[in-house]
Amino acid sequence: MKHFAIALFGYCLVPYCELNAAENVTGESHHDSLAVAPPEAVGMNSRRLNVIDQIVEEGLSREKMPGCVVLVGHRGHTVFHKAYGYRQLEPDKADMLPDTVFDLASLTKPIATATSVMSLIEQGKLTLDDPVGQHIPEFATNGKEGITIRQLLTHMGGLIPDNSMRDYQDGPAEAMRRVFALKPKAVPGEKFMYSDVGFIVLAELVKRLTDEDVNEYSRRVIFGPLRMTETGFLPGPKLAERAAVTQQRDGHWMRGEVHDPRSFALGGVAGHAGLFSTARDLARYAQAMINGGTLDDVRVLKPETVALMRSPVQVSSGLRTPGWDMKSPYSSNRGDLLSSSAFGHGGFTGTALWIDPDQQLFVVFLSNRVHPDGKGSVNLLAGRICTVAAAAVDDTPVK
């Protein structure tokens, strides 16, 4: 039986069920640059910030999602971290907690895959303008010979958004052979077409250059050094037990099992989906990006590499970066008051992360909006939360 208490968490009332869980969520120590601070202590307005409660309650009442976790960071501190609603409605109800583990879906693309690719660029193993076929010869067929790594990272490679599930029915090796044989759906470099296939290829690129899959490489090079101890593919039993439930597959509820069918068919490790994490871990990643690739005296990327990763790239329908969204048809979860430097991404399961270096601000929004029936919708809600968070910044002008 769960026991609940109320704790003061940066002027926000946060439910938690056990002391060790609360310690895991706050992570306060003299080593932790994301220690909890009252909003006013770091240049934010708590009254404005608490409008997030109203936005989320409205979303819950309209059944936009069963529950969510919201975390806001500013100037290197956590100013808001709260869980709402339920992480599971069926077959039994279970409360959402601040340390709930989420299937990040397409947040996998920038956080695991693109960051791994940028690490390899930093090491001199490739460049953004290398043809993909230079490193994966099998890919350089059927009009794909000139597609570059930059084009895949910005969804300008002309590849189909998702290829047929039939291509995955004979195992991962055959699935990749069929992916490499695909023809472009548009002329490479001319049209923005959001593509899971492109990031499946990018994960294979990481494997070819490192002899590690994107799970192993990102854990060793990014998540491990950043002490993101609850982030990775294929979560073990303890993390899966804390995971938000998504939908049913083959008669069982998915909890700690990747929701995306192509990632599942590839064994749960893929470049486009499959990463799991918590709000607290994502806060560590976001702060490292704001800091230019370092956190708590540990560097995972050079400042110039981070600058390259978050640099705007004009695409046919807006702005992207190598791995991230900036302003595109997929930016409804961005909000209205983030600065022009802000970059972020969303995920199909109901997740979003936006990072604003100019305002030293980030917003983590994690939900399981697909539970139980796939009918939830949270992009606009997440965007409103980003707007409120930016409006609560008192000390930095919006650009």
C-alpha cells in the first residue's frame, strides 16, 4: 500500500511515496548543479510558474493523458518538479510519481542518436557533409548515393517517414538490408520529410564506426558520464516496474517495453525510438547542453560541438538543427515565449523536451498520453507549459 506525504519542492507541492524515492528525485548534494531552488532565488516568478498546475489539471479533466511529470530548470537549478495523475489506469490504477520512467519515443532521435553522431564528429570519425554511403556502402543505392549525414539529421534526405512493417518480419538483419535498399520518396536536400527511417540508418552508422550499438555507445559516452543512471534502452526489471504503461501488445500491457513497433521488431534498440528515461535524468542532459557540453565538472562534448548541434538549419518548412527541432510543423509543443536559440523535440508517446540556452531555461514534459487507447493528445498542452515557464523568467529578456 502506498503512503503519501507532501514536500515543499521549490515552492511547488510535490507528492512522493517514499523517502528514498524523494531523494532520488531531488538529488540534492554539493556536487549537483541541479539542486532545488525557490524560483525567486534564481530569477523566476513562482506565481506564474504555478499556472502549470491549472494547465495540467485541465488536460487531465479532458482526458488528454492519464498523467504526466513536469520539470522546469533555470540557471542551473530545479525550480519545479511535479507529478500529476496516473502512470497506469488499466488493468489497475497506479499514481504517477516524480521518478516515473517513460518511453521517450522520438526523443531517442536527438538525445541518443544525434548526440552519439555529434560525438563521432568531434572525434574526427566523420563530418556532417559525409555521404552516408561513405560509411555504409550498402546504403548508396537507388538514388541515395549523395545523401549526407546532415540531411538525415535534419530530415532532408528524402527518405520515407516509415517503411512497411513487412520489412521487419524476418529479423533485424534482414530489416536493415531492406532499409538500405529503399528508394528516396523525394529528391534529397529539397524537401523536409520527418523520417524514422533516417534515424534507423544513423544508429547503424554509429554501430559501423564504434562496434557498439547506439544503446552501448550512448550509455558509455553520454549517459554514464552525465550520471543519467536511469536512462537507456531495454530497461531492467527495477526500472520497468516504475515505468508508465502505454498500450497493449499481444494481449499484455507495455510497461518498460518499447511502444514503437519498428523499434520493437529491431530488438528494442533503434535510432528513432526505444530510449527510456526520467525527468530528473533528462534535466541533467538539458543542463549539460546549456553548459556547452559539461555538467558537474564532467565534459561529454566540446562547446563547439554543442554549438554545431544546436545551430539552425533552414529546411523546406522551417528551422531544424542537426538532430533537434527549432521551428517547424512539429513545433506545436514549443510554446510562444522561448528565445530564438531554443531547440527541442517531442515523442509519440507524449513526451517533450525544450532547451533555451539564451534564457538558461529548460522544460521537461513527460506523459503516457497513448494509455490506454491511444487517443490522448498533449502537444498543445506541452507548448502552453513551455510558454508559462518562459513567462515566469524575470531576469532575462526574451529574444
